[in-house]
Amino acid sequence: MLEPAHTVEIFQKQPDLRTLKAGDAVYHEGDTADYMYGIIEGEVEMVKHGKVYETLKPGAVFGVGLIL
């Protein structure tokens, strides 16, 4: 996992930053992952079949960029 400061450094140069509020969905099960996301602040719950299987913390990166 990256340090949150390094995640900020990577993503602050992107032209289309996306900020989400607590409770907003990044993806829904079955959606195509078309962006890479980095967590700067807060947490992201990874949910499958209605159950949380992982909680990502600041510094974590997820989405399509992980397969590049």
C-alpha cells in the first residue's frame, strides 16, 4: 500500500479528479472498472453479494489501473 502522501502526489496531477462523499458508490457489482482510484482520506468498503469483504484505507489504490 502506498503512503497517503504518495497517493496524493500521483492523483493530484490528473485532470479529472473525483471526490466522493460518505456513502457514495464508486462502482456497483457488475460494472466495468474504467478508472483507477486512490484513497487520500476515508475508507472504501469492497462489497460483494451484499457483504463487506475488504475495507481499503488511505494510500490504497484500486480499479482498472491495477491490471496495467
